[in-house]
Amino acid sequence: MPELRKVASVALMAKEGNQAAEAACRDVERWLRARGVPVWECGNKEDYRGPAGRPEADLILVCGGDGTMVSVA
């Protein structure tokens, strides 16, 4: 079995204009920050990409629907 490692950072994306998705991201952000996990909200998928298009976050959490998830992928 592969070795599991701790998630060191999380990027959050909510479907723009969806108040429920935005509220869910805020709740998750508070929960993660309370546990010392670095978090940032992304306005678009380019916000969480570093050099050569590699994701900078260990985990990207998308709050919205299937279309939001596909657009981020």
C-alpha cells in the first residue's frame, strides 16, 4: 500500500455566484485554519497553478456541482 502523507495545503474553489457553495468553502476554510492547515481561495483555476502549470496545493476542494468540478480539472 502507498505511504500516506499529511495534506500540507488546500486550495478552495466555489462556484461563482452560488451562495451555498461559497458558504461551504468559508466553513471548510475556518475548520482547516483552526487546525493549522494553510488555505487559500481561488478565483479561477490559474490561481492555484505554479510554474509549468503544476498545482501548488496538496488538495483542491471544489464546492459546486459537476460542471464546476470539470471546469477546474
